[in-house]
Amino acid sequence: MERLPKRRFMRSKGEMTIDWPAGRMNADTVFDLYRQHMTPDHFDAAFDDLLGAVDWAFGRLKPADGIDGPAIMEWLRAVRSEDRGDTDALQRMLQADSAAEEAARKARLAADPWSIVDVDWDRVPDKARAVLDQPSDWSLSDDFAPHGTDTGADMLADWRRYSRDRVLRAAQRLMDNDRSLTPDDDPNLYLEVALALAFGHLKKTGAVPAQIIADTREALAKALETPEDFARPEFAGEWVGRMRRYDAILGAITP
């Protein structure tokens, strides 16, 4: 948190990323959202944090950036002031938005399976592009993809922090730097970390350190003995197929 707030404006792509310390949504509040419906109070608190982040970032825009910051802020404030009704009304609105987004996503996927992949291919090694030849390999939301879990996506986003780690050390970092943690303490986390590290190296450099390959393949072999511990029954077959494929990929590039 001490590094926040910060902003990165990629003018050539017309994109901006903003890291902003949430002042109204703490960890307990966010966790509660997994156990109960989002309420108007939750929505307003999150929106106010969004307003603060955008207002701060836009205050550093230059005329040459070509972004009408005041107009966007005016629109955001208008959205914030709308009456979203009670919790049930808010849920209906969110569900409708979610259904529309999912329908649009499926339409794009049907037209072009690669359309849902947001990757700057100019920065991807040829080896990674050749080996990871399925859209799901690059997903940041597919739970069976190397970087589709929260753990995997976070590690890829903060790659410099983990790129020199062994699998166990990276897992320990994620668990409050608990050096007593072993692979058997949290097999799901350990496997997620192993896949994220192995395929992170492949995506970033086109190669994977031998020890990372060995650790990951060992974790995969152990996990494949009890797939029911890693995927719900209805998805177990797909999970096994995906893990075997990733194991084969790593086996083929073993130094």
C-alpha cells in the first residue's frame, strides 16, 4: 500500500491503469460480498473509491493526452447520483448487466475464439505463442488456466516479485511469508503457484528453469492422483485433460 496511488498511462494504446488505496471497502467488506448480495451501500462505497481514483489520475492529464477528463467525471458523478433502489432492485440491475456481458462474450467467442484474449503479442516470445496455442492458455479468468485463478493472475501481474522464486518460496510469500508452509499444507495453492511460475516463465522469456519444471510436474503428478480434490465432479474430466496437457507441454520443453 505504501506504493499507492500510482498511474500508468499508455498513450500509444489509449489505456490507463490506476492503483488506488480503497478507503471505503476493507478486506472484511469485500469478503462479505461472497456471502451475501451486494447492497446499495456496497455499490456506493465502491463507486466513491472509483471516483476518487479517476479524479486523482485525471488531474495529471495533459491537453495532448486527448482525454476529456471533466466530461468523463461529470458522467461518472451522474451515474453515482442515480437511484438504484433497494437491494433487490440493485441485484436485478447487476444480473441484467452480467447477462448482457456474458451474451456479448459468447457472441465474440463464437465469431473468434481468440477475441477474449487480451495479450500484447509483440511482447510474447515465439516459443510461448507456438506452444500455448489455445485461447484458454492465456485466460486470466479460466480457473483451469495457468493464470486464470486469482493466484495465477496476481503472480503474472506482479511477475518481478516472483520470477526468481522456487515454487515453495513463492507459495510462502503468498501465505504471509510463512516459511513453515509445505506443499502438503495447501496442495491447491501449491499447484496454482507452480503452474503460474512455470508458464509465467514461458510467457515472459520463452524458457522455463529446469527446477521449476521439475517442481511443477511433481505437483501435477500428485494432483492427478486425486482430481476430486481439485475440481468439482462435473468438471473433473476437463480438469484432468487440461492438467495432462500442461504436464506434456512442460515435459516437451524440459532442458
